Amino acid sequence: MNSDKQLTYDIAYLRMAKEWAKLSYCRRRQVGALIVKDKMIISDGYNGTPTGFENVCEDENGETKWYVLHAEANAILKVAASTQSCHGATLYITMSPCQQCSKLIHQAGIKRLVYQELYKDDSGVKFLERAGVSITHLPNLES
């Protein structure tokens, strides 16, 4: 696929991830993710509490509860529970991954990451670059 067409798809999928983020119950930050393979969305996710828990992400002090799952982790876990594989896929996410999620992304076989906002700690992105994952940052995405 030529670079102009790829950019058009990257923007479209990232916009969809932004819409998916709106499903999150988290008040501090809503993050959305899509996993795309062979031009098909194979998974989606947003940050939130595990299945069966209350849909409240923050504690009484406004801090995120330790057990809240990140959007990319939720998307990868959905694939793990299906017959699909992330091997060679692209992850579209509204915020770059943390250290813990970057390990999951690498181990899942995701080969490309497209994100909008940079997380406060960029070590997850640096790890993925070191692991050979192609990284695309699209910060100026229109709503």
C-alpha cells in the first residue's frame, strides 16, 4: 500500500479508536484501541475494570484503581480468547502504551503501532522500537 493511502487508513482507524475510547467509564482518561490485520479489525478495547467488577475506574482519591485494564491489554486479551492471532497486526491506540502493555504488544506479535497522544512515560514506545515494532505517531488528528 502506498504511503498516502496508508496514512488515510491510519487516520481512519485512529479516529475509530477515539470513538471506542468514549465507551470507557474512566473519568481521568479514556483510551481506545483497535487491532487490525489484513485490512480487518480483529479486536477492539478500551480502558476499564475487569468483567464482573463495578464500572468505576478511580478510587475515592481520584486515582486509577490498580486492577483497571488498559485499552490495548483488553484488545489483546479479546484476541487471545478468539481464534484470531495478532501476529503481524497493527495496533491503533489513542495513547502510547505503558511499559507493561508494551511487553504484551511485543509478545502478541504486533508489528506496527499507530498512536495519537504520548503517555507521560515514553519507555514503552522505546521498548517497542528496540523490539523492531514500526511506530507511527499521529498527534494532530482532527476530531
